Amino acid sequence: MPQAFRFVCFGEVLLRLGAPGRQPLLQSPMLEAHVGGAEANVAVSLARFGHHAALVSRVPDNPLGEAALGQLRRHGVDTTAVDCGEGRMGLYFLTTGAMQRPSQVVYDRAGSAFANTPPAAFDWPRLLEGAAWLHLSGITPALGADSAAAARDAARQARQQGVRVSFDGNYRPQLWQRWQGDAAGVLRELFSLADILFVDHRDLAVVLGQQVPPHQDAFEHAQATAALAFSSFPHLQWVACTHRQARASDHHLLSASICTRQEATFAPAMELSGVVDRIGGGDAFAAGILHGLTQAWPLPQVARFGLAAGCLKHSWPGDFSHSSEADVERLVQGASMDVSR
Amino acid sequence: MPQAFRFVCFGEVLLRLGAPGRQPLLQSPMLEAHVGGAEANVAVSLARFGHHAALVSRVPDNPLGEAALGQLRRHGVDTTAVDCGEGRMGLYFLTTGAMQRPSQVVYDRAGSAFANTPPAAFDWPRLLEGAAWLHLSGITPALGADSAAAARDAARQARQQGVRVSFDGNYRPQLWQRWQGDAAGVLRELFSLADILFVDHRDLAVVLGQQVPPHQDAFEHAQATAALAFSSFPHLQWVACTHRQARASDHHLLSASICTRQEATFAPAMELSGVVDRIGGGDAFAAGILHGLTQAWPLPQVARFGLAAGCLKHSWPGDFSHSSEADVERLVQGASMDVSR
Amino acid sequence: MPQAFRFVCFGEVLLRLGAPGRQPLLQSPMLEAHVGGAEANVAVSLARFGHHAALVSRVPDNPLGEAALGQLRRHGVDTTAVDCGEGRMGLYFLTTGAMQRPSQVVYDRAGSAFANTPPAAFDWPRLLEGAAWLHLSGITPALGADSAAAARDAARQARQQGVRVSFDGNYRPQLWQRWQGDAAGVLRELFSLADILFVDHRDLAVVLGQQVPPHQDAFEHAQATAALAFSSFPHLQWVACTHRQARASDHHLLSASICTRQEATFAPAMELSGVVDRIGGGDAFAAGILHGLTQAWPLPQVARFGLAAGCLKHSWPGDFSHSSEADVERLVQGASMDVSR
Amino acid sequence: MPQAFRFVCFGEVLLRLGAPGRQPLLQSPMLEAHVGGAEANVAVSLARFGHHAALVSRVPDNPLGEAALGQLRRHGVDTTAVDCGEGRMGLYFLTTGAMQRPSQVVYDRAGSAFANTPPAAFDWPRLLEGAAWLHLSGITPALGADSAAAARDAARQARQQGVRVSFDGNYRPQLWQRWQGDAAGVLRELFSLADILFVDHRDLAVVLGQQVPPHQDAFEHAQATAALAFSSFPHLQWVACTHRQARASDHHLLSASICTRQEATFAPAMELSGVVDRIGGGDAFAAGILHGLTQAWPLPQVARFGLAAGCLKHSWPGDFSHSSEADVERLVQGASMDVSR
Amino acid sequence: MPQAFRFVCFGEVLLRLGAPGRQPLLQSPMLEAHVGGAEANVAVSLARFGHHAALVSRVPDNPLGEAALGQLRRHGVDTTAVDCGEGRMGLYFLTTGAMQRPSQVVYDRAGSAFANTPPAAFDWPRLLEGAAWLHLSGITPALGADSAAAARDAARQARQQGVRVSFDGNYRPQLWQRWQGDAAGVLRELFSLADILFVDHRDLAVVLGQQVPPHQDAFEHAQATAALAFSSFPHLQWVACTHRQARASDHHLLSASICTRQEATFAPAMELSGVVDRIGGGDAFAAGILHGLTQAWPLPQVARFGLAAGCLKHSWPGDFSHSSEADVERLVQGASMDVSR
Amino acid sequence: MPQAFRFVCFGEVLLRLGAPGRQPLLQSPMLEAHVGGAEANVAVSLARFGHHAALVSRVPDNPLGEAALGQLRRHGVDTTAVDCGEGRMGLYFLTTGAMQRPSQVVYDRAGSAFANTPPAAFDWPRLLEGAAWLHLSGITPALGADSAAAARDAARQARQQGVRVSFDGNYRPQLWQRWQGDAAGVLRELFSLADILFVDHRDLAVVLGQQVPPHQDAFEHAQATAALAFSSFPHLQWVACTHRQARASDHHLLSASICTRQEATFAPAMELSGVVDRIGGGDAFAAGILHGLTQAWPLPQVARFGLAAGCLKHSWPGDFSHSSEADVERLVQGASMDVSR
């Protein structure tokens, strides 16, 4: 049994409405619904790994909000810190790609109950009580000034209470542009409060206004990125990221790296062929890395576990990963992929 | 073959997302999609009756807007006057009721591409060219100041061009409250421009600030309502409405009346048992009445056709009626309801 | 355990392609498939009642024909006398009605493998070996000159071999018109070969060119019809029919009568409310009557069993009834209709 | 806001596998899955009414058990007292009836993880801490000697800790016969420990070996039953039951009564037409009554609320009711059954 | 914005009925319906590329014909030149292959409304008014003498009105054999009227009775084929074709070539792995090439665009491609295949 | 036309309940049902190859057992030797894997009607009359002492009647452990009665308590295994097996070998990419080999046919293969994998 910790994840819950199979939207008069959201996805994976994962969020006070919360509870997430309020449910519409045709997301999240929440609605000292980690992503501050302030409050309070801060870059320029937010400024403070950053050179360039010099080799590039991050953010202890090559919409190569100030490790590429659902792959990776860190495993084991967790997510339809720690471990160990009876 | 006319319908196209069967929303991870909207529904019925029905509207420039337009075209509506623009698709979520449990609609239409359209975007003199009728409903002006102005412009221009104006009350207090619109004032002008009103005593009370005295008998009540309307609006030629008793969510009694300044007629109640889909029933009734008027039928025939058209809509899933003129006529004539081979 | 007999049913197997639920055809890009055909439906019911029911037919030598045969075998019909040949699968497309909207059948059966079969292809002496009954309907001879000849051959040979002949009128004027067949002449011979006729006054009028005088009362009308039939066809021993009032597409009243030369009995109306699938109701009734006759029950019991069998068919989706003898008997006995655990 | 209490429900969680729509089992190669179980159903309703409803149970340690728990959590039930263990998931297969054809349940629950649990596995003093009510039904003790002992332990301990005991008769002779259990003896003790019994004259006859004399009138019969119960069980405070007439598989009349030692009240019949899903109707009634008692409403209000809760369950597919207190109250108040927007 | 032209496509509309997923026909009692037909498919793609694409055809006057037309209108095809008439809907049944198992088509199109249409029913001078191109394929003349005459009339009139003629070989020996048509003679005239031919060496061998000598290299073979075609047909300006290697049912390599009298270009193979739906791939290629020619792009760009258009079709379920010009262009440009947000 | 033989297959029929697509169990409230069972799967393939395949088994006397039998009859299996009895239907629940995630089977077959059947219930002399082959697998004796005795009785009687015995190892340690059965002893007798064994070195090691020395090369390993088997079992004439490498859950390499005492042949690996359904692959292989042996083909042809039959099964959803002899032969011959029209 792994050692269990309390994680607090802060972010918006979204409802995904997707065309069935590989169809275009509304070819059939039917949409498949999945609950997701970057931070909620991380929470679900962490709960599957045995942790106490609590989501802090707000959903609309209607049957959609209620159903979204119900799904999170179903998958073991503590939703007692999610309240219901005015506003709409954040949605996104998905056309799943195939072959040379990429998947297409149409966001419809403006005016959501979450984005409408004033920062003062979150009582962070109480919400972070007993937590080992706070997990945030770059999507929350991109939703508007209120959300940006709430994310900053959360991270500041976490540092003050000795709760570690995990931040996943997830830079989305369109969201920032909508409200003309100062992405660089807001993210810089959040990066500076983080113990671990899930970022690559592009995220860092936005925040620091400074390019990481290109490298032929993904691992070297990641190490250079990490070096720049470590030199910029004194609290930072880990920098992790995946390297993805999309050969086709449903055929990727995925490798990963994680660096500390002392050490760097690379988990070599897994071939993702016949991808079922790519969304949430990065979130499952982050959850895998965070789990590995809580278990104080050697860095290479952490990297392999994170990569395998991210890889397995691609095999599950929907935003959530349903793989347990044992499932991920079996892949890391190279167990048979034939039917398990 | 009925004589065909050009109808221009002006209003928002909505996407309905409904739980399958009689399930609560998201019990199954699936939503059934239908295109609708009060004025679009009227246009579809009119096209099925053989008319040239054109919709004036705006949808978002994304796959949802495109699919919604495609569905209207599929059902014979001329969509060349629908443009694509900024904003989102207006949505509503539906839980279909059963037995003693009513159906529940959750609207999610704020910020839609249609509601965002400035009134100047509609070139009414051109759009109304060749039209016999303009059809509007009380939903459009309720969406915001811009939509209210556009509806007024359309109706004014129609009167000026000799195009008849049909207006369906559809009073929705929540929509007006959202933007603190002057419902009474706006609707009063629209009512005053109409040749036909689909209204009952409640709509009229809102507009005139004056209650129609209650009557035991639905027909007498409708006649009193019509009398008040005729005395208030000099252009008005017809007042039509349905009378609905919902004994259960899926068991209604529906009768109808239509009055001119000279004549009043009542189509006695049809029993709607095992209702498949009640939404759009009023729109199908309006289309049936308008069709009858274009054919210059005697008033009782108009009323029976309208009621039968409205009744048959309850048997079709989705917002649209798929009944042709011949289908409606067969019901009016009392043809057999056993399998037609 | 009922006593079991060998029944030979001769007719075309059809594939029904229906819109799901109460939708119009192709609103959703999906059709529900059911195997049917008047005589095949009778065979399935007889097999469920414990008899050895063999179908004589021909299906196309392709995956559709093969699947249709497979379904019949699945439901216990002996298909060893069905061969595969040139031609297409007979189809019909169904839009299921609701409320005041009748169901609509679009036939697409011209050029089928069955209709293309020359009468000489059927070796009746061998096919009827060991049979107690031959069952035919008026559809087979309506399909073309070859089918008409084959039906006549079958009935003649049955009489010769001492096999009882059951004939269900099923008069379909459109089919006869297609090939300008002499309906009256062909059917007259078939009627004259029958031991039991499932016919009403309309069928008889076609065959005899003589109207049964109208009666207010359904039972009296049926008795007058039977009297005329008995006086015209000396071999005839039983005349049975149902009386159906369709108050709505899914709400019928169904009663039944059966007459011998000595006796007449009437099974009073059952209320069919919330009809699931009306197609095949007459076939299930015929099977019920035939079963009752084989068991040598008193005539009123035969009538009640037949009516209950017909009634229960309306509760099963598809052309086949899935009710066993015990199921039908429970309804005849008035057993509880609450959940059976 | 209603006052909230802690309820502990003890019983087996079942997985229902049902044929879609009105089909026979496996006509389509698909089964619809629902989680249920008499006591779990009560817990879900109580949670919807705002209470803290905890289930005490055991599910198998496999994906089915996990999914069942997840569904309960989703609907707001506290599952922290459900553990995972050896054995299988209890199943039942359902063919939903229609018209004159009754629904048919095939149980497949022998050898379940719950039935295999030794009574000592339940630490009742701890499990009942803080609870206002314990709810049990006659199904649990019918599953085997271990389950019977566990039910008795629970009820005894509840009485000792001042937790009220609710017992729903649910007499199932087949289950008792399987292990030759002494139904009368076991149930007599459980009845004697109850504060409220949901029973009718049949249950009581089993337990007391004594018939309640038949009454023409359902209410009088219920009062006579209650009188006998009160005279036999000194702790008993309330006796409640429904009276159901099944006119067809999907058309019932349902009334209810509740009696105290001082008072008796009758909630007149609601017509259940177009029943969607009858299973769980009694459980929703029980939950409604228990809710009413916690709110200290007058007895007639309790009865009407219970009956309305039971009635609304028939409109939801699956074993659970999704109606909130407000939903039930609206029906009690006679609010409109037309679409709620 | 591309420059838009009027295209007239002439051919039969078919309804595809396919087994879901990778199932055999009727394993599940369900068929998925898609509208298709070689020329209709081209029209849909051209409409998606921004052209005015009109179909000339005939469908049966029943709900199937109506639905097929509705689908074409939905996807932007001008159907005003499609009339309704006697006859049936052309069908084909599809079992989609997988792995080493090829897809299987069962045609059921004999006696269709289209094939029954006399050539005089088409008023070509009017139908071709304003058109830049007429597109035909070898399927139409193969349907019967009437269709062959109609195709010839269309092509002759096009040449006379200065409308360019596009002809896609699509040689189907079974169709020609059914009516003993003179394939070589009919096709020779049609080839001789074409400005562009989509043919390979097999088509040409049929028409000219002369084999193109085999080449190791696909491009050289195509050039030799084109040379023979140019020398045989003086009006001919372009010869285009794809080269397909099917390594498995769902894994192909697809390259393409296009030749003029002066120039030849080859678009190297794209790997089609995880093919979703191969049907209509050639039609999408033809539409892509025609689009490129209208835009007067350099020949290599035309070839790459055509190949990419054909490739993308394989990723869409159904006969139609839903890719826009921008979608195809993105693939030509090598844009990222990861999720587009 | 191949020469047809009578095969008797003896084993349990199972109902598979699987999550749709690549979902986890009960993510959607739906399970896909398939009938299967190792020996039933072999029977279905043999029937498709033209043989008379009879199953000897027992199913529960309820709608599940009836439906399972119906499915077998549908696919051409003779089920007249399957009786109905007490007990439950054997089930298994399947989560289909994808990518690096293996499929997962949860068995729920304890207490099945088949496993409960006493060996005396099978009248082997009569059941084996006219049979050329008896086919058994290692699953039947693993179900309990009764099943083990019945399997032994069957094999002994077959040898006595001159019916050849085919035995597929299918060693399942968990089943044996449940009843502490003497796997080695029971299987040793069954192996010694077989004419053909489908086994690999692992099966043999269990039975003989002796390891086959490891070989680098699959074929050499198979030959060594066969040599050991031949030396241990004097009746044995053939040893066949497949060699599977699972590179991913849906990407395997499959080769096969078959040895006699004189000859050994190897069918080189087929690449199984995009596997649709791996279950039943071994059974289809066994059926292919048995078919080849009945046709007295040269050993290499037998091996290639068996491997191709096994390969094609992976392309069909469900436990059964739907490939005919001609389908398998086309793959052996290397026919085109593009659409067959």
C-alpha cells in the first residue's frame, strides 16, 4: 500500500461534449458527455493512486453542476470543498480526430460559475489544512482577473502553511487574450511560488520573456529549460515535462524528463499507437510524478511511473485515467499485454 | 397542391441537449441533440406545408453553428439569410418528464452569436423582399436591447413593405429580467404592428397592464382576450391561441381558438396521451394557423388544421414537426390511426 | 406440456428496417432491424408454444438472407426447408407512429429471392410429410404469378395428403395491382382449400364479389361473414377474426371471434394501451387460434387464448411474439400484472 | 431547508442488468446496468432529501463492486462503511413488461460478497454512532443465517443506542426457502425491535401466523393490520404501507396509509399511467415517510409526501429516485405538470 | 477565399446501411445509415471547398428519398435539380472490415428511381447553365441503357456549352453484365468527351482493348497510361489517379499522380493507418483535384491537395468528406496533428 | 464444397458482458453481451466451415440460457443435445484493453448449471453416435469433480466408439485451485486419450511435471514440446499450437506450428494490428486445424489455414468467428484486402 497524502487541486470542472467515435459534431444527433478539467483530472488520478484528493472549485447550481460533482465523487474525489453558485457550466465540444486529421476542441466556457467566483470566496487557510500538496495549472489564472487572484492567493497561502505547490504550465494564449490578462506577470509569480513545475521551454519563454536555446535532443532541451527555471525561481525543486511527437492524430511518441537541481532523468519514448483519447494525458503524467515524489522513489522510477501513467491515460475514453497504481506499475515492469484473466 | 408563399422568420436557433428517454441529465454519459428555436420551428413546419420559409438569424462561426444551419436546410428552410459570427451557440438542456414529473429546461443561451448581433446587421428591406409574411415571437425581443431593436425594425419595415406580421407572444419573464428590459413597452409596439397575434390573457396582461376578466369557459376567455386585443391594436386581424390542460407530464388536453373582428371559432380538445415531445407544440400550431390563413380557408377549418398541426407535433421527438399538409389533413378528416401501408 | 404438432408455414421472410423510437426515418442515422413476414411470425409463435414449426421459403444468398435465417433458427423455427437463391432480400421500412400519428410502412420487396422462385422449386409432397397443418396467407399469392401458383400447389397437395390448411386473408390490393393478378380468382381457390380462414367481411367481399351486410355489432357481423364463408366453401371448418378499433396509433381495442358450422364464440375486447409494436399482432392471434385447435380446447377457450396471444404481441418490439403458452395462459387467467420475481 | 439527520441503511447492493426498452433479454446484444438494492435505494432518496445517508454493506473487490460503490457516492450516499471482500456481485436480470405483459426479474445473487459476510464483520456500536435512524428490510435476513444474524445485531444495538429502527417487510419466500431459514422467527424479532414497520397484512400473517381479516376497503384493512401490529410489538410507533392495483404492467393505482397508535391517515390513490420503472417504488415511499417523520410534519402530510415520493420514483429509469424534497413537495402541492423552464 | 465555380454532378444517390463498428451484418439488430454515391460525394466535397455544387439526380418519392436529399442539402449541395419519382431507393449494405478481413459491399440498387429515369427527363441545356464543370463517373452509364444515354447526353451538351467535363472511370463489371451493356463502346465516347479523366491502366484497357505495358514504378505506369489516353482522346487535358496498396483492411499506402500533355507530377505516398472509412476516398481525391484546377495552382500543388483530400476522407465515417479547404491545406503544409484547441 | 463431418463439442456456454468500446466497466450504464465458451466457439467455426457441429452442454432454465442457446442455433450449431437445468448462467465481465493497457476478464461462473451437472446426465454412447470427432478443452475438467468426470467419460467413450478426440489445453490454474482439483492427474488421462492436442510447453509441464527445455526459436520449442508429448502419449497423432507476442494490447504477432510423429510445419507470423477482439482466437485456430485435418490437406496447408482462421477471429467482435472457409482461404491465398464489392 502506498503512503497516502492529502492533495488540494484548484480549478474549473468542465463538461466535455464530444461527437461519438470519429464522427464530425452532430452527424449523429448525439453527444457523449465526460467530466473533466485539468486539475480535476489530476485529482481523479491521485485518488486512484490511493491519496486523499480534494477539489476546490465552484459549479453551477443546476443539474449539470450536480452531475459533474457526482462524477467526481464517483471516482473518489472529495468534493466537499466545491460549492454551487450562479453562472453556467463550462463546456467544451470535441471532434475526435483520426489518422492525419487532428482532434478539434471548441471551448464554450466564458461566463462559467467558476470564472465568476470572487477570490474572497475561497478560505485558503481552512481549505489547505492538512494538505501535503496544492496543485494548480495555468488554466485557472487565464480565466480572468478573479481566477488569477484566487490562484495566487492559494499558492501564497500554501507556501505560508508549508503546503508544497505543484504548478502545471498549460499556457493557453486565447484565454489570456479574452480578458487582456498579463500572462507573463501573473504566471511569473505563480512559478516563483512552486515547488514543482510541469513546463517546457515554451511556457518558460512566455514567463521569462527569454528563449531557451534550441537543442536537437529532447532531454538536453529539457535540461536547459530546467536550468533556466532553477536559476529564476529559488523555491523550485523539480521541473518535469513530457516530449510528444504526434505522427498522426492517433499515433504519438511520448517521452518524459524530470530534473532536480542535482539530477536529471529521462524516461525513453513509449509508442502510443491507436490512441483512444489523448485529452488528460498531461494531467495523468503530472499525477504520476506527484505520486512518485510522495513515495520518495528514486528519480528515474518517478519519471518512468509518470510516463507510464500518462501513457495509460491515452487508452481510456474521457478526461479521466482509470489506472490504479498497480496498473501503472505493471506497465513500468513490462508485464504481459495479453488478456489478464 | 397548396398555394405557396414566402415567409420570413426571425429568431435565434438553439441547440437542445437532452437526456435520453426519461433519464435525468447525465445518468448516461450521453445527450441527444436537436436543433430548435421558436421561429425556426415555425419555419420548418411552413416548409413542410409547401411554403418558401426563410430564416433570418445568426449562428456562431463554428461546427455547432454550421451543424444547426445544416439541419435547417435539411428540413427545407432557406438559410441563405443566416450569417455566421462571433459568440456562442445558444443551448438548452432538457430532462424529459414522465407521469407526474414535469419536463425541465435549463437555458444556457446568454452571450449567443444571435443575441450579440447589432440591429444594423439586418438589411430588412432586402430581407423582406417578396415575402408575404414576417413571423416573430416574444423570445427575440427578450434577449437584449439589440435583439429588441432588431425585432422592432423588422416589424416596422414589414408593415411598410406590405408584408403581414405574425407575432407569437411567448412571454418569458426570466429573459427580460436578465437585462432589465421594458417588456411591456417593447412588446406593446410589436403587438401594435402585428396582423396576427398568438397570445392568451397572460401575454396581454403583461403588455396592457390590464387583466382580462376570468371566464370559466376557455373559449369565452379567449374571445374576451381577443376583444381586448382588437380594441387596443388597430392593425390586428386575428388572435389565436391554444388552451392546454396538463393532466400529467405526458397527458394533455389541447383545444384552440381563433378570432377575427367578426368571427370566433373553437376547435374542441384533442386528447394528447403518451406525449412524445411537447416542445414546439405551440410553434407547430402557429404554423398550421398561418398556413390555413394563406389558403383562405374558412375560419373553423383554419382552427382545426392549426390544432391538428399542434397536436401532431407532440408525437415527434425533437423541436420540429415532420408532418406534411396531407398528414395534418388526414387527422382533421379523422382517418384511421392504424398502420398505413 | 401441450401436445406438439408439425406445422409447415409457407411465405416470404422480410427484413424490417425501422426508425428508432418514435423518430421519422433517418432523423438519426440508424435503422433498427427485425426479421418478419406474416407466415414466419406465425411459425415463431407456434415454436414458442412447443410445436415443430418449419418454414418453407427462399432467401437471397448473401449476409442478409443468412442473418434472417439465423434469427428464425434462434427463435426455434426449423429452417432446413429454406433455401438460398438469386434475388434480393425483401425489405420494409417502418416509421412507428405515436398518439394521433399512424405508423407508416414503405415496402421495398419487389424482385425478392422469394418472389423470383419458380413454383417447381418446391417439392410439396416431401415438404408436407408428417405435417398436421399447412399455414399460408394472402400475401404469398399476391407477390406474383409464380408465388400464386406455388401457394395453390401447396394447398392442393396438403388437402391431398390430409394436412389441414390454414389461410390468413391478409388482402393487400397494392401487391395484386403491381402484377395485375386476379386476386379474386386466386384467393377463391385458396379459400376453398382451407380448413380455417382468418378473414373478415372485406376479404370475403373481394373473393366472392359479394358484400356481407353491415351489422352494428362486431360479433354479429363476424357471424354473418362466417355464415357466408361456410356456405361458399364446403371444406371450411373454422372462421376466425379480430375486431380492432384504433383510438390512437398506440391505443387500440381488440376483440376476437371464432365460428364453426355449429358454434360461434366471442372474446370480448382487451384494451391495448401504450402499444409497443402492433405489427405481427394478427399473426400471433392466428398462431394462438391454431394452437388452441391442436389442443382440442372448447371454442371459447380457443378464442380467449388467440386474443390474448394477439394482445401480448403488441407488447413486444419487432415482428415476433416472445410469449410462451404459459405467458398467454397467465393473461387468460387474469394473473397479476405487477413485477414477477 | 429541511432538518438533516444521519441514517444508517444496511443491506446488499445489487447490479441490475436489464434488456433495453421493452425488449426480451438479449434480443439486442446489450444490457442496461443500474445499481440498486432495497436499502441502497432508500439511502439515495434520503440523501436527495438532504440527509446524511450512510450505507453499511459489502461489495466484491472487483470492478463491479467498485463501480457500484462509485454510483452510490455519486448520488450522495456515504459509502465509507462499505467494505470490499470475497465473493461475487449480486445481480438481477430484468425484462421490463408492457401493457398486459408483466416485468420479469431473474435473480442471480447467491454467493454474493454481502451474503458471505460473517456478522462479526460489522462493528455496530461504531457504525451507528450519531445516527438517528437505522433502516433495514426483510431482504437482508432472507439472504442466509449470517445476514439474518447481522440484521438482528444491528437492530438490537440500535435500540440500545437509542437509534430508531425502520423495517421494511419485503417478504421474499424464495430467498428464505433457499437456506430453509425460519422466516417467521427471525422476522418476529426484527419486527419487535422496530419503531416503524412498512408492512401489509401478508407480511404480518407470515410473522404472526395469524391472518388479518379481509376488508373491502384498503384503508380499513391497513388499519386492522396496524392494530394487530401495535398489539403485538410494544416498541412499534408507526405502521405504513402502500396499496397498489396493477391494471396493466405500466398502469397502476397507488394509495398509501400510515397509522400510529392514536391516528390513522390515508393518502388517496394517484394514477400511475405510463409507468417508466416500477422497481424501487416502495423504497422511495419508505424514504418519503421517514423524511416526513424526521420533519415532525402532521401525519397526513407525511402520508402525502411518502406517496408522492413513491409515485415519482415510477417516472425515473433505474432503481433510484432522483426527486428532491422540492420536487416531491411540488407534486403534493399540485403544481403544473407542463414543462418547467 | 478560393474562387468559387458552379459544378454540376450527375449520378445516383445511394443509401448505405452498415453494420455498426466491425460487426458482421445484423449481429446487432441495427444498421447505420449514410447517404452516398460517387458523384454526390464529389459534390459534397466541392461544396465544402466553397463551390456551388449542384446534383442532378432522381430519388424515390418516399421518406428515404426525402431524407437522402435532406442530407445532401445539409452538407451544402444544391438539390433543386433532383426530382422525385417512381422506383426504389438504391441501397448498399456494408460490413466494415478490420485487420486482414476486407470490407464487404452487397449492392441492392436494381430498379432504383434513378436507373428508371428516361434520358429525356433531363433538360441538359438548362441544367448546365452557368456551370464551369460537369462531373460524371463510370457508375452512371453502367446502370442501364437509359442511364448510359443520359450520361452521354450530358457530356455532349456540356462540350457544346463550353462546360468542362470531368469523368471518373469507376469501372464496375458486375453492373455492366447485369444488362449486357457495351461498356467499352459507351465509355469510349464518354472518355472522348472528357477534359479530365480519373482513370488507371485497368480502366483504359477496358475502353481501348489495349493493355498499358506494366511498370515497376507506379508513377511511370501512370505516365504511360496518361500517354496512351492523351493519344486516344484529343479533348483530354488531364489524367489523374491514385495508387493504393492495401496492407490490411485498415492500413493503406496512397500516392497520386496527375499528368497533362506537357507535365507529370507525383504526390508521394501517405500512410493511411487506422483507416476509419475507406469508401468515398477516390471521390474526395477527384474533388480535391478539380478544386486545385479551378484555382489554377501549379500541378504539384494540385496533386498534393488532391491526395491530402483523399487521405482525409479515410478519417471520416460515412461516404462524405467533411474536410474544408483549410483542413486539407493544413495537412499539405504539414501542420501539427495534435489536438487543435 | 468441403467434405462435412459431425463434430461433438463438450463444454460450458458462457455469457460475456463487456464494457462498450474501450471504456472501463460501467462508465456507461451498459454492457455488451456475447455468447461464448471455448468449445462453443470451436463449434461455431466448424459450422461456418460446413460441418455438422453439435454442442453437448447444459444451460439454466431461464431467459439467459434460452438466449444463449438461440445464439448458438443462429450460428448453425446443433443444440439439440443441450439441456436446461438448475443453476445459474456462467458469466464473465470484460474490460477491453487498448494500447499498453491489457484487457481484463472477471469470471463469475461458479455454481453454473453446467458445473452442477452430474456426469451421469450425459449419455455418451448416444451423444457420440455418428461423430467423427469429439472436441474438449482443459476448461471443462477444471470446473469441478463432476465436470472432470464427465470430460473423462466423454473421451473414453469416444476412443471406444472410434471417434477421434481433440483436446485444447487451456490450462487455468485459478479454476483448479477453487476446488483443489488434481489438474495434473485429470489432464494426464485426457491428454492420453487425445488424437490431437492443442498445447504448448507450459501445458505439458503441468501435466508431466517436466519442463521442455527453452528454445530461442518458437518452432524449435514447439517441436521439442511435440516430441515430449508424442513420447508420453501413444495415441497422440498431432500437436498444434500458436505462438503469440503481444506488443500491445491490440497489436500481436501470431505464428503457428503443427507436428505429427513424422512431420513438423511452421506457419510464419501474421501481424495482428488494430486487434478488434482477441478472445476466441485460439478456438478459431483449433477449428481451422481440425477442418484442415478433415480435408486431408498437406500439413503446411493445414497450418496456414489454422493460423489464418485464428487471425481472422481477431477482427470480429465477440467470441465467435464469422469467417467461412472461403474467407479463410482468401487470406491464405493473399487476396486483396481492399473493399470487396
